[in-house]
Amino acid sequence: MRKFFVMTSLLAGAMLSPLLAQDVKPATPDTTPVIKAPEVAPAPLPVKITQWSHNKIGTVALTFDRGAATDYTTVFPLLKERGLRGTFNVMTSAVEKPGYVTWEQLREMSKAGMEIGSNSTTAKYSADVTADLRDSRDKIDKEITTQKCVVLAFLSGAAKKEADGLYISARFQSKKFFYPHWPMLFMNMEDYYISGANAADMKDVVDKCIEKKAMSILNYRDTTNKVFPEQLDLLKKNEDSLWLATYGEVARYIREARQSKITMTAQDEKSVRFTFTDGLADETFNLPLTFAYENTNKWEQIEVKQGDKPVWSQLTGTTLLFEAVPDAGEVVIAPVPVVAVVK
């Protein structure tokens, strides 16, 4: 009986399953359209950091390596006459030796606005590269108190790992390199190896920096050639279009700008207010950045303050340019009150 019952049950199930399959209809798919909430893009900030200082089209930095005596006797006077500045990277063990600059000369150059950077201690790294780079920086900082040594020119071999943490940027000798945008790698920056004997080199630099809105770090040689002053004249002639800065200033500007976070605190018909921070060491990264603001409120006269102190600003058409320093307090853009004239 048990076997008969099981067999009967299985047979009944087999006979019923097609019937059940016919009776059970598949679920009708839900065709009701699903309406998704639109993605709301964040409102654009009313202020933005310009690519280069004072909203110049391009940027050029002049650098001179080794610390030859002609840096002081030839290059320095030519730059000073034209109101130009440069970065002089010195080998600290060579300073005071015949054919090289002295510390007193470097101090004079620094006071005149030139930047003194490092080219390591000697012409060749020792077994302890980190010590070479640190000792060179510390020696420069000890001898020259009007500035901090923050940039490095590598010798024939780059030492990116060793330089990181000692300098804010380091560059190596390249061929003819341009940066059409802010670089990402600050310990491995390429320069434009330029000859002071070739007039076409400077024309190439000026034309490409303006055309590509680019930056170029010029590493000079042959500065005693008669063409070198003509190159500087061409650079000075294009100062309205090019930000002519030291290598350290360019490195500071880019690093601060890349890492700045802007937080709006107010925006109405009375004022535009914001703060910004870059998360970098304030004692080193304190270079003013240039901001642009479109004067949508149509204020006739505008004043910009940071931390209650007036800062540089310039209104051209509807665009206001102004400078502010990271982590230095709230920035306030406001109309200048109109004083009624009593007749």
C-alpha cells in the first residue's frame, strides 16, 4: 500500500502540473515610468583663482645655476636695470671660491628681490644625497636671512625622493619645455634650457607662453653673450602679457592654487564674502593668489578686504581682480559707500 500511495501521488502530481502551469499567469511587468529627481549641479562659485598671477596670459621664470661670479657681475645688473628678477641656484661649497659669487654678493642680490636657491653642495652628490640637499639649504638659510631657500636645481642626476620635504619644488635640465596648465609633480619639474647667445630662443618662449597660456622655467647659459640683454628686453616688452616671477613664486602660486578650498560665507546685494584654505604651512605658503569676480551687482566702485585690511584690487569692465592670501581671514567684496555731496 505504501508503494502504491507514493506512485499514485507522483502520477497525480505529474498530471496536474501542466494544468497548474496553464492556470498560473505570469506577472504583468510594471510599466509605470519611474521619475527620478533631477541631479542638481552645485552653483558655480562667484569667485575663482586665475591661472597666473594678476590674470596674466602666461608665466616665465628665469633661473641661473651653479653660482658663477658672472651671476653677480653681469646677470644681476642687467636684471635690476630692467626691473626683472631671477632665481640663482648656488652650489654652497663653491661660494667664496675664485670664479664664484660670495655670500655678501648673494645677500645684496636677495635684498634686491632675487631668489637664492640650491644647486646642492658640490657638483656631484655624495653617498648621502639627503644630507647634501639638506646641508645646502641650511647653509643658504644661515647666510641669507632675508628669504628662505625653498627651491632646488638638480645636478645631472635627479633626487626627487631626497628633495621632497626639504624643498617646495625641484627642477631638472630639460630641452624646451612648456607647461600649458598647472603641473602635478613639483619635485620633477622640467625647464627650458635656453642659450643667451640665441635670440630666437627668447622669441620662442614669449610666443609659445602667450599662444598656449603656458609657463616656462628658463635655465640660462651663455649669459655673457651680447644677445642676452636683447632677450631680456624682449621679455620686459611683453610684461603686460606675462607674469615674470622667480621660480619659488611660481611654485608657491601653483601649489597654493591647486590645494585651495573656497567656502562662501555670504553673497547678497551688500557684499560677497568667503574664506579659503590650502592646508599648507603658512610660514612658507603665504603668496597672494589672484582672484576674479564678475561684478553682477553692477557696483560702480568696489573695495576688497581680507581680515579688515584692504588688498590690491582692479576693476576692468565687469571683471574685478584682487589678491588674497590663504588662511589669512575672511575676504569681503563690497561696494564703496556713495557719499552724498551737500550743496
